[in-house]
Amino acid sequence: MALTSLLSASDLDRRTAVELLDLAEEMATVAGREVKKLPALRGRTVVNLFFEDSTRTRISFEAAAKRLSADVINFAAKGSSVSKGESLQDTAQTLAAMGVDGVVVRHPGSGAPHRLAQAGWLEAPIINAGDGTHEHPTQALLDAFTLRRVLHGEPASGAAGTGADGKDLAGATVMIVGDVLHSRVARSNVRTLHTLGASVVLVAPATLLPWGVESWPCQVRYDLDEAIAEFAPDAVMMLRIQLERMHQAFFPNAREYTRLWGLSAARLHALPADAWVMHPGPMNRGVEISAAAADSPRALVLDQVANGVAVRMATLYHLLTGEDSH
Amino acid sequence: MRIRIAGARVLGGQAQDIEIADGRLAEPGSAGRPDLTVDADGLIALPGLVDMHVHLREPGREDAETVETGSRAAARGGFTAVLAMANTQPTADTAGVVEQVWRLGRESGWTQVQPIGAVTAGLEGTRLAELGAMARSAAGVRIFSDDGHCVSDPLLMRRALEYVKGFDGMIAQHAQEPRLTEGAQMNEGVVSAELGLPGWPAAAEEAIIARDVLLAQHVGARLHICHVSTAGSVEIIRWAKSRGARITAEVTPHHLILTDDLVRSYDPVYKVNPPLRTAEDAAALRQAVLDGTIDVIATDHAPHPAEHKCCEWTAAAMGMVGMETALAVVRLAMREEEGFGWDQVARLMSRNPARIAGLPGQGHGFEPGAHANIVLVDPGAPHTIDPADSASLGRNNPFAGTEVDTAVHSTFLYGHPVVLDGELQAPHPASKEDTWPL
Ligand SMILES: [Zn+2]
């Protein structure tokens, strides 16, 4: 599948997803070199168009683009485009006039990257770096990359340079716990993990699951302890909970949330001994994840951050050159 | 002015001649030599259409629409009367503002503009607007609505329903429970779950309708439900009517045919309130149109300047234009439904809204002496909807590119041809005068 933009995890079929993960393995070897740079995107310009602050994601994309020798422009626009008097259309057409080669978009409104890609305002590939409560597809890819490495070894691609397909996540069970309703990470992960053959279990209070979640390719449980016992997951992914949600009656208070859906030390022990602990960050220690879990040798949180650069290099490379690998 | 309309199929029946003299229908042959003869071979004659729900934006948002441009759009759509919603700036919540809109309508003269007054001051939902003053004004307001907002306070709604009984008024409710729809962007369903857009649950409409039909029956008041959008709402209205409540209900053309699947494009042209619902909802609405549960098809014509739609979904304004394409879209939406003929079009788009709104010169039959508000429709005029071909200032038409086969040929407003052969002619010459029949 030739990708023109990466807007949603559903843009990726199994083959393309595996190819991107394999390409990311190649990119990861760059990080181990003395000169951490490839000339692949020399002379190309990538814009980080951020309508919402996210230093972590912006830095990850910026590092990825720079390691591919691209020029990077950071374009921060605050608030809704209408209120500041410049429409999304004007912004897009400005970027088109500048001749940019790729646009990484972060936006507080669901669907803004789709609109940029589909309204005909600019031709450049668009990468969704998180839109509202919709999707964050590169986060799902880096989570899949991280899981694939711990489940299948490092590198988890086919023998490097042979072009052989790497493995997918068939047979793995991944539990995603917490505020699925407001989580773009969860939406992208359910889709990507399913595409790669993993079984997905969502665990959350019903208030934090979207209406219609039963149409998603996953199972849904409300009780975390029962779900851990039932599914013996290979990995649990804890979602960040925003404590303001309790003021909107999604749950009574932080203490009850932590007691019922937090990854406590006891629940860490209840997990299979070889289960991995993931979190897209930033973590609320003591709320959705205990220090014991966050700091345990099973935690992959820092691997996720490190792998983000390689996965974003692969995505930029694939979209801007139209190639799967060198 | 004497006009002969030659060979029109009245309500889709046998071809016959229609004669107009001095603004009223005349006995065929009695009018003498006509000033204008319109060849209506193959055309359908209907009573002029009445749109119970339009947003003309004036005063306040003349960049979106004016009474003049909206009236022209109405004439082109075959509407000889429109009811203008109160959510202008300033709000139409005093005699002064409703008289201003009414006067602007008379000065335009392309259609009959009947203002709707606000239920609550400033549409704020906290205290009643000057309902009696608006009723007694030159505009003679009979319908009150906070449309755009729901009269959500149950006690205030009860009082409003009761208060307007004194002058045969009626409340038209925009049924949307506000707490259940905070931040809502689209229908709550499997599509919103996937798209990550905050959902607008059907129950938020149905809960208000259920409450209000009970209140209306309790106090013996008339209640009109604006833009019904869900299958559950239809069930509640059907039940309320079976109990004898004085309820009427309207549906928009777009809710009869468009569904929330379209939101997958994130194209704000599909952003509207109430939101596009599911295919099952649309099917239930079409059935309710056929069986009489829904009384009126009204457009909720809501023009917006381009900058409010050329942006991301979440920042975009809600609303669609509709007057100029309503008839074609209704025919398209109902094409598979047996029993939906021209008489049904006349019932839902002219007779019922004219009766509910209390417009005696509108929604009439074709007997001599009736006011000559007539639209001639060409049922065999295949064309593609082009939002640029519009007298409305709004281009936010979700039917852009849709193939339809029905076109408005001519519109006669109190005996005067405001549209002939699809083209605007001239406004009614006497609309500014006291002798105009309104
Ligand atoms: Zn409304």
C-alpha cells in the first residue's frame, strides 16, 4: 500500500505496518552510530505544525527529521484557527506556497489533519501527530515497535538488508487500561495492534469508554483484576488519566480511580511474570501507575520514548521518498 | 395584473389552465386578455411553499445573509412565505426587532417574511422575552422559539407554553438537553466513537421532546418541535399525538437523506445541529413524513460565511443552506417511498406549515378567490446542484454535486411573478404598501 499521508492507524494494512516497523529497525541502527545522520532527506523541508503544545512529540519528530538531514521548520499556532483570524485553509496554502515537503500536524481538534490532507489546499504528505481525541498513529507504531522488540528480539525485523518481512504481533494479548474515551493513543493502538494480529482488551469504567466501543476489534472489560486473571496479558498499557475528569462525573475521585484501575504493586504482581508495562507518558505516578510499576524492570516507558525517533524516521522516510527501504 | 398559466398539472393531476387577476385566483376564462401567459406544459402547480424554519441572519450577520438575499433565495426555492428565526444580533426578543425584520421583508418583496420571536430574553433561557408585545406588534408574531438554543428550564418552558395561549401563540422547541450535549460535535454512535468527536446522543433530543409533550398536554398548549432528527423522537411524537396532545413536528430535507457516515470526511459542510444521524433514523423520519407523525418539512436554512466552514471540523459553525434546493432534495429523499406524491409535498411544505404558522394567505387550494401564491415545478429537469448558483450568500450546501431531477420553474407571490423560468424577476410591486394583503 503506497501511503500518501498517515492520518489514521486504519491507513495501515498489515504489510505496510510491518514494513514501517522493519524500516524503523534500520533507522534505529543509525542511533547507535557515531554520526547519527542519514542523508536521505537532504534538501527537503519538514514543517512541524503544532496547534497544541507537545514538546515531547515535537522534539521526537524534529530529531527524526534532522537525523534524515531534512530542514525543519517549527510552526506553533495557538488556539483555534478561526479565533486567531487565520483559517486552516490559509495556513495550509501558506505552507504550500513555501514548498514544504512534509507536514507533521498536532491539533486539539479531531480530524484537522484529515482536513489538511483532503481539502486540496496542499499536496505535501501529512503526518498526524495527534488530533484531538481521535488518533496518534505514530505513537501506536512506536508502541508496536517496542512490543515487537521485547517479544521477538532485537532487531525484530527480518535479517537486515535481506528484505525479508519481519514479524507481526500475532498471538500477543495487550491490555489497554484507562481513559479510552478521550485517548487518541488508545484509538490508534486498538487499530494497529489488531492489524498486526494482537488481541486487544480495553479495561475502563464504562464512563471512559466511547458509546459504540463494542463495534471495535477488541474485547472490553470493566474490572481490571478480573481482566488480568482472565487474559494473562503479555503487556498492559496504562493511559494517562486527567484528574479534571472527576469534575465531569466520569469517576468519583482520584482515590477510587486508582484503587479500581491503577496499576498498583499488587496488580503488577498479579500480572504474568513476563508481562510488560507500557505508558505513553507523561505518567501520573500514584494515580494510574504506581512507582513500583513505573520503575520495575518490566516497564518499557523509556524504550517507548527512544523508539519514537526511529519510528518517526521511518514514517517520514516512507512518506517523503515513497520508498520502503534503501 | 392578469396572468394565465396554461396547462399546469395542479397537484400533479390533469393539466388545466390557472388564471390570476389582481393577486387572486380567478375563474378560468374570466380574466379576459392576460398580461402574461406562462406555458406550463409538463409543469406541476403547487400552492406556494412555506418554510417554517429559516435563519436570515439580519440584523447582525449581514455577511452571512440578509433579509433581501434570503428572500431571493426563498423565491427561487418556490417559497412564498418564510418564518425567520429569532437568533439574530440583536436577538428578535422585542417588538422593535421583530418589526424591523418584518419591515425588511416587506421592503424586499420576494417572499412573505414572518418573524419568529424569541422565547427568552437574549435566548439566554432565564427570563421570558416580551412575548405579548411581539404578538401585538405590526409583525403579529405567533411563533416563539429560542432556536439554536433549547428552552431547557422546565418551569420556564411550562410558563412560556401557558403564556402564549392568550394570543393563540405557540412555542417551537429546539430540543437539545444542554448538559447532555456539552461540547457535542456530531451524532453519538459508532462513527463518533471512531472519529473521536464528542457525541450528541439521540436521548438528548428525545428527553426534551418527551418532557415538553407532557407539559404541553398538561397545560393544554400548542407545541411545535423543530427539526426532529431521531427515530426515538418520532416514536414519542406519535405517542403524544395518539393521546391528543396539540403537537406538531418538522423535519429538515437533510435529515431525511444524509447520515453521520458523511462525517468521516471531516468536511464541515456536514456539520449541523441537530447532527446528521444514522440511516435507521433517516428511514424512520421518512416513514413519519408518510404517516403524518411529522407535519412539516422545513429547511433550517442556515447560511454561514466561507471562513466559518473553511476550517477544521471542531472550529466550524453548524448549519447548512437549504431553501433553494429543498424541493429537489425532498423529491430525491422520498423517491423510493410509496404514497409520497405532489399532494404530500403540498401538505408538508405548504398547507401544514401555513396552518400551523397562522398565515391565511398561504397554503391554500386552487379555488377561485384564493390568494395566488403558487409555485410551478418542473419534475423532469435533471441537473447537478451547484452551491455557487445561489441567491443566498451561503455556499454551505451539503448537496453540492448531487444529481437531482426537480427544479422550481416559477413562483407567484400574491399574484406577482417573482420567479419565471428559474430566473428572479422583480419583487412584488405593492409589498411596501398598506394595501398588500399581509
Ligand atoms: Zn434549531
